[in-house]
Amino acid sequence: MKNRLIFLFLLFAIVTLNSCYQKSQTVVITDFSNSIIDTLKAKKSGHYGAAIMEIEGHSNDTIIISFYNFKRKFSGNFKKSINMDFYGGLNSHVIFKFNPYKATSGEIKVKYGIY
């Protein structure tokens, strides 16, 4: 019984400490008349390991998505998941940019974060 309580306490502590510094954002884009820029700022004392972005949707023409060290054009139907190393420190922020470029309509769901 005592070992079980210790195990549960350690499991709870690990889960709690691991989730304290996570920052994420989900955006659904249907307005292609303006660009979108968002910044996720890492806590200086936080421990991070990854910058992750998932994008899914469709557009009638080319759009440009930038996230951390990733920049790519998308058009038509698309679905992409990106996982990059991110440790905070000197790179204490991650910038997400949506540029409608040539597209005028569509629907895009983007989830991005630092973990």
C-alpha cells in the first residue's frame, strides 16, 4: 500500500511539472483578407523540448504558413504535422504567421504550441 501511494505521488508530480510550461493556441481561419501573426513566449525558467504545429484545411489558392523555423506554401486540401526541437533560452519565443498570399477563401484549422 505504501509503495502504491509513493508511485501515485511521483506520477502526479511528474505530470504536474511537465505540463506547467506548455503553451498552445488553436486558430480557425476563415477570413483571408488579413494576415495573422501570433507569438508564444517561453518562460525563462521553463523547460521545453518541442515546438509543434498541426495544420489542416483547404484554400482556393496559395497561402503561406510560417512557424518557428518552418515556412511553407499550401493550396487546395492539405494536412501537415510539424515537430521541431525547442529549448527556450535564447530563442525565448516562437512566432506563427499566416499570409493569405493569393487565396481569398477557405477554412484552415491550425494548432501550434511549445511543450
